Amino acid sequence: MSSANSINIARLIPQSFYYAHSYLQLSNKSIPTIFSVPCGNFGNITAGLIAKKMGVPIDKFIASTNLNNVVPNYMNTGNYNPKESVQTISNAMDVGNPSNMARIMDMYHSVDNLRNDMLSWSFNEKKTSDMIQTIYSQNNYLIDPHSAVAALGILEYEKLDSEIMNKVFLGTAHPGKFSDVVEPIIGQSIDLPKRLEIVLSLKKCSMSLNNNYDEFYDYLLTTFQ
């Protein structure tokens, strides 16, 4: 048994495949391609960098973060200074010391090498909220706060480079998962997918265990044998 979180390389490997899948769907592969990825623990973008190392022709990655700006600061200064996480509306990205930076630096060895493949910016709560509202009002398409941060990364990159290219940002969750944040921004309720409605209506079951390995081990053996 293993947690399918971004610390687990067994999650990152299959994540790397959908960068290749996304690239194959592009209609014009003769122009450069960039990916903007919403980043917290930097697992998803690590998977993308692995895909690039394996040969997927991605020109640049944008590591888009919320107010937890340790990596953007590192990319600017070359000094990596972890700090306590800051709570934001894109809460799955509230990480003050991303563990996957160790993997990234093992691949790139220096911040100068990493800058060749990755840029990183931080965006505040207002910009995130405004991005959700703008995409909804202009395109009638609703995104969650994490995807909004990724979209902001694309807009920031466009300030640096006006070249025609494929610009892809990752959508990572249904906005209904964050209805408490999104609904006040757009001023209306969100229609949830039927499957999600069913899941939310189910009874929640949990069991408390002490922080003791032997107790946990015995529980697993007796429960799943």
C-alpha cells in the first residue's frame, strides 16, 4: 500500500505520459510548445520535465505558484529558502518547501541549467479570483483556483515572448470541488457532475489509529487478509 501523492515516483511516471498525449493532440507541431503547470509540491511539473528529458518536444515549462513563492524566488535569486506555507484559495498548492525540488535539482544540478527549461512566477489571491471570473465571463467556461493560477502563468509568459506558439495550461480539478471559493467569485452556484453528487451524499467512514507502526501493521493484516 502506498499513498498516491506527489512524493511517490509511481504517481509521477504515469503523469509524464499525459504531457506526451497532450502534445500529440496539438494541430501545429511545427511551432514551439510551452506548458504552464500549477505547482505546490512540484510533482506534476517534475513529471513534465521527465517527459521532456525522455524526448517530448516541449520548449519551456512555467511553474505557476500562488503566494507560496519559494521556487519563484529561487529562480530569481539562486537562493533556496523554504518557509512556512501560506494559506490560499488554491489550497492544494500551499507548500512552503516542495519536496520534488530535490528531484528537479538532481536532474538539472544548478539553477542556471534549470532556467533553460523552466520559468516560475507567483500570483496573488486577487489575480487568481479575477482569472476565474474573466474566463467564465468571456468563454462561459468555469475553472478551479489551481487551474486559474496556471492560466496566469501563460499570460505572464506572453509579456516576455510574443512569438506564435502552442500555449497549454493544466486544468487539475473540477471547480465543484472548490465551490466554497468559486461560487462567491462568479456569484452563482455550481452544477456538480452527477457522479460527484452521489459521492458527496455518501456516509463518511473513518477510523482513528495511534501513530504507532506496529498497531498500523496489525490493523492492515487483520483487515485485508
